[in-house]
Amino acid sequence: MKHLIPIHVFFLFFMFTTSSIALARSSYDVRQGDQTLPVVINPKLQRICDQTDNPVECLITTIPFLHEKAAINPVSILKIKVEAVDIKIKEALDKASRLLLYSSNSKPATFCFNVCINNYKSILESKHRILDAILLGDDKQLRVELSSNVDKIYHCEDAFEEANIKSPITEVNSLLGKMISNSLTITIDMVHF
């Protein structure tokens, strides 16, 4: 395999149990705080994630959504990624909105948070267009939506950089960028409508 996924780099962004994971030959122990959780990784999922630019993030943001009888193919994984991004965007929107309240005395910070909030809302609005494009097999529309969403995440970070303010949401934006980028890679390289 192109990438071996070291277990110690798994950070749980979503809670999951072994009963929600498809059974496979590969199994690993994943640490959650001071607890070790056994995780079984389906080899098909491993192959799909290994083909992305961010295979670790691909796995940790997909595994929590898999069920025992879940189909493991690029289209099903892409749909899971759309749901995972939706959840993470809502978390980012909530965090940025809370931080906006505390930054009301700083016009540059307020501007930056508003850029991020507007971009997060726009990404949430694109979810249905993405799911429709998957359903219709419209890879062109799918690429446009996903590419636009990657850009929106980076525009958020750019706003902070241009204002010479250290972004307090860099970590979540980094993960979101990787998640959406992985979805784009799956669309371009693996989904053939």
C-alpha cells in the first residue's frame, strides 16, 4: 500500500464504536484520550483513502459513518464525506460565531470571522447541490461545487492572514480543507459516472 497509517496519528474528530465499522482483515488500536479502542479498517476503504492526498484524515472522517453492511466504493465514500463535511462545517460555524461575539471590539477580527461565517454558510448550502450531482452522475457540477468549497475554506484563512491576525480556527479549517480536498480527489480519480 502506498501509505501505512500509523495508529498514533489517529485523532478522533467523531465518536465511534467498533459495531459501526465494517469488518475487514486489517485491525488497529486507536487511542482516544487514555482509552484504546480497537478499530477494524476495511481494505477497500484503506485503498480508497490511500489514493487521496490526506489518507489519515480520509480514514478518521469516514470510519465513524460506516455501518456493518455499508457498501465500500468511491461513490458511497463520497456521500459519507459530504455528510462528514456537513457536520464539521456546522461545528466550525458555531465556533466562528462564538468567537465573533468576543471579537466585537476588533474590526479586523470581526471582518475575518464574518468572511468565514459567510463561507461556511455557503458550503452548507452547497450540500444539496453536491448530493444532487452525485445522484445525477454530474461529475462536472460535482467538481465545481467541491473546488469552490475548498476555495472558501482557504479564503477564510486568507482573511486572517491579510489582517495580520493569528487565526483561532486554523486547525478546523485545515481539517475541512483536507476533507473537501479528499472528496475532490475521490471525484476526479475514482468516481466514473
